[in-house]
Amino acid sequence: MGSLSFEKDFEPSVVTPRGLIANGDFGEMKRLKVATPTTPRKNLNVAVTEPGSRNDGPSLDCILMNYIDTLSQRINYHIGYPVNICYEHYASLAPLLQFHLNNCGDPFLQNTVDFHSEDFEVAVLNWFADLWEIEKDQYWGYVTNGGTEGNLHGILVGRELLPTGILYASKDSHYSVAKAAMMYRMDFEMINTSVHGEMDYSDLKARLLQNKGKPAIINVTIGTTFKGAVDDLDIILQTLKDCGYTYDQFYIHCDAALNGLIIPFIKNMISFKKPIGSVTISGHKFLGCPMPCGIQITRKSYISHLSTKIEYIASVDATISGSRNGLAPIFLWYSLCMKGRAGLQQDAKICNENARYLKGRLHKAGISAMLNESSIIVVFERPNDPKFIRHWQLSCTRDMAHVVVMPGITRETIDSFFNDLMQEREKWYQVGTTLPPCLADDIGSQNCLCSYQKMRH
């Protein structure tokens, strides 16, 4: 095996993809399917009414105004999910709603339809190509409908390049990675993680050596969904080198859904100068957009054989969705122009400081909490009341909940949440009754402040 050197800029050789091959039996992924109880959603009892029919209920405008009022009131309690709802340019872009904008096919090629925003789409892609250090004539990409589509596309490119490859992803990676393995009938290895949510590199090495005869398609998570952990790309590349994998034997997809616009301004590790194959982020998360969207970028040399000529649109298509929301690229372009790198860097700094502030308040109050380095996700003990969880729109798993400190979540919002939590905790954990959960196994004993841990120390 030839030795790998990752010190200099990576120049990939062109690999000719082969046909689609279903070669997976899903293995461990099938055993992950668990029946999750769900609660029926309380709705607004909205119905579609025929024009001119007798209707004694509120008018259409009244229903919409009530809905907008509800959303406006709930904005201050949206702290559990990574969506930036702090943007004020909707008024400037509202006139675009009178047009049907459909970005169909390859955004870099001309087609016969004028009602698209592909010029804005390419401008956005060029901005991210520059951020991730790949020349404009060396990359291909498009604005997706969200991070899941980006993962589906990136892993598909890897599977096309290496049809017999095994997909590797950590247990803390986004569920869309397992979905991709199922859809593409790929062999799937789920790698263990540390207590902080980062990939266990010794486990990765053992699996790579065990499967040495097959290529590796590795999903690197740049900010896990629940704990905000970052898989170290450089360690993964070194592990591949140590295991004897050459450039043509592996493909790396980087899922940077949330942290893709945070990490570059703190400790940049995402670069196409390294031997990676694709990067995806979610546009509606840290940057902010009123509709779900994302950015997917890969190497141009990898995409040519995936493209299909579509006579109907007089273009070619290598996307997952085909037709794409033409409004999203304009909103992304506008936000990038308004903020720029300096504005995004400032947002990342403030969010990181506010996250540390929240973790500090929780620890000072004796509440178990964890915050990974460079993360804006504070993990803490799950509140002991479904109504409280619903009120603050918290995301929970096992005995953990988390707050994602996004732009727009101010110290005042954090203080309001913290004070509410402290007031309710006095009811949940009265002396001699229920105790807070022990999170030592979930976030590490150094972050767990429960009574059991205190007694042990």
C-alpha cells in the first residue's frame, strides 16, 4: 500500500463510478428500529372551505392572523432545536412570492425556463466553495431542501465511486445517515462514541482493519445532533492511513449541518485541500432561512458520471430532488450579503459565550450539564414535566434534554428559561421524594452533579 501524506493540498484522481449495486443487508441498523410512542398534536382545527359556501366560522384572514399571533408569542420559547428564527429581511424579499421560482436541474447549466434563481444559487455555492477551500472550477453543488438531502447526496456520490464500499458512521450521527444506508442497500458499520458524542477512533480502526478488503465510505459529523460533538477529521484521515487505505479506497462525507458556519470561525477543519469528498450544511440553521434548505458541495470530477441528461428540461440533473425551491437561494444570498464573514464570526462568538453562560448557571445551581468545545448545545438533565418540555420546545432523549443557543437567543431568554426551570424543580424534587436523574453515563461523571455522584465523591 502506498503511504498517504495529508500535509499538502489534496489532488484527487478521477475515479470512474460503476453502476448502482445493492449490496447491504442493513445488519445492525435493522436492530435499531424502536417503536416510539407519540402524542397526537393539538391543532388549530383548520378546515378547507369551498368559496361561497355558508361558513359561520372566522374568515381566512382572521385564521391567518391568529396563527401569526400564536407563532409570534412562541418565538421566545423556541430553544430546543437548531433553527435561527432571527432574521428581518422578509419584507424586502416578500415581493418574490408573486413568482413561481423553480431551480430544476444542474444550476451551472442553461435551460429553457426563466423563472428560476440559479444565478443566486451559484453565488451562494461560490461563497461556500471559497469558505471550504476549493476552486470554482473544481467543485459542483446545489442548494438542497435540507441537511438530510445533503447527506443522501453525499453518501450517494460515495457509493457511486465505491459501489462495494462499507458506510461507517458514529452512533451519534444524524438519523439520515442510517436512512441513506437503507435506501441505497449499503453495508453499514455503526461506530461507538465517547461519552461526549465524538467518534471512538479505536473502534473505527478495528472495524476498518476487520473489513480491509472493502473500500470505506465514512460519514464525519461536524457537530452531532444532540451533543454537538465534532468528529476529528484529521484523526480519521490518520486512522485510514495507519490502516493502509489509499486515496482510491475511501470516500469522506462531512455532515456539518449546524456547525458548518461555526467551526470555520473558531477552529477550521473543513477543507477540500484534505482528501474529503463532500460537505453539507443546513441553511435554515445557523445562517437562518424561513424555509428548510441546505448547501451540498462535492468535487466536480466525482459528479460527471452521476449526471443524467433530461430532455424535458433541456438540461442535466445530478440532484436528489430535481425541482428545488427557488426562493431559498435568494434568502441565503441576501443573508450572506447582510452578515458577511465578520457577522457570522460575531454570531458564533456570541452564541458560544451564551452557551457557556447557560452551562455555568446550571452547574452553579447544582444541575448536571455538559457543553462540548466549540459547541452551542448545552445538554442537561431532562425536566420532570412534559408540559415544561412542551412549553420550552425542548428536544429530549433518555434522561437528557438540550438547549441549542442560536443567534437570537439572548441572555434574557436564557435567564427566563433558567428561572422557570429552578422554580419548577422545587416542585419536582422536594426533599425526600423524587431525585434528579444520574447522567454520569450520558455526559461524564465530571459533568454530573446528581446526589449519587456527590455521595461517591
